[in-house]
Amino acid sequence: MKKSLILFLGLIITVNSLAQVAYMQFRKVPMDRQAEFVEKETKYWSKVAKSAIDKGQMTGWSLWRKVGITNVDAPNYVLMNTFESIDKMDPALIWSESNMNTMGVSPDMVETQSFAPSAFDYWLQFEASVGGDFKYVVVNYASPKSRGAFIEENKTLWKPFHEKNIMEGSMGMASWGMLSVIAPTGNQTRFSVLTWDGFNKMSDAMKFKSYSSPENTSQAWKDVLSKTKMGEIMPDGFEYSIIYELVMRISPEPKK
């Protein structure tokens, strides 16, 4: 496990005001071993993350379970670590003896890569975010014709729209944000940018997805649609729009 990760685990997705860089690891966990996977990651490996976060070596860690099946061979869990900057991503610090000792057991006894291998992983940078923590998240994976235009429109048009709705609390949306891919890149990559919509209830996420929430039936929504150029920027739409449920999140302790 240590050899295959630059930290130890990585949507979701933890939103932290200090986070500038994220590492997402997509895992394929067999149905009959999901309980074992979750127990080992949350009971043991999360302690390594907490130790690193307490020391300022990371800004957040979270584990997410995909809701539903997109493909029988597709990953069904996502782990995410966040960092203050690229310069703060130091694997030697994360995997220090003192951090590993917090598990209280030998790493070999609680490893999960042998039965739940990584399908792929991504390094991303935060482009924008509003709101706070959330229990469910709709992650929209995109490969726009122009990533720059996609990022610019989301910052100037969609962010203010979502921020207003989050502040008003009228439709259950708790967070919104955008990440762009640092690596891997190239013609064969699965996506180059993503946005997320965070909710605290599954029903709110489903209403949003079905375009029946107060947000996407309002006049403000219609005004945004009249201004958007996403039809040109991303004519084929999102590569995937997937719902994930939070399993566990670790954030820095509030400063006293």
C-alpha cells in the first residue's frame, strides 16, 4: 500500500479554506469485502491522516462511497487528501514513523490494496469553492473543448449563482466547487476538470439531479441559462455526473 500511494489514501471531498491541491484515489472494492475495506481505512489508516493533519502536513482527508453502479468494473470508492500547496505534498512526512505508529498495528495487517486495488488516481488544484461540509456530493466530470473557458465561466457565472442559493439555504445545497486536473493529462485522460455540488440529504441531491429543486426551476436559473456558453465550451456535456456518500471525513481541529 505504501509503495502505491504518495500519501496513504485520497471526493470529496473535504472542502477546506486552506486547501489548494487535492489527491483523489479511485478504488475497486469487491461487494463481499466492502465492510472490511471501510473498517480498515476508517479505523486504522485514518489515524495516519489525522496525525499528518494535526502536524499541518495535510489539510483534510475523506472517504466516499459511490451511490449506484455506472459500470460493473468501475471503481466504487474514492479517497481524497487535500494540501495547502504543491510544496506541502511531502510523502516522507506523511509516511513518517510517528504517523504510522498511530495505527497501533503493523501496516501489513490492515492493508487494503491487495483486495481493493486502485483503479486510477488524480492530482488536482482547487479553482473555486463556496460553502462548507456536506454528506452527499454530485461530482460532474468534464472534458471541455476549452478548459480555460470552462473555468472562467464557472467562476464568473455559476459560482455567484450557487453561492447565493447556498447562503439562502432554500434548496439544500451546502457546497459548490471546481477542481482542475494537474496530472495525469493527455488525449486519453478521463476528465480535465470537475465541479461538485454538495448536499446534506440524499433527497436534495436527487432533486437537484432531476432539475426539480427550487434552485434549478427559479428565474435566476433561467437567467444563468440565457447567459451560459457551455453548449459551445462543452457540447457533449459531462463525461459523468455521479453521486457519492460520505463515509468519513477528517479536518483540522478548530483553532482556539
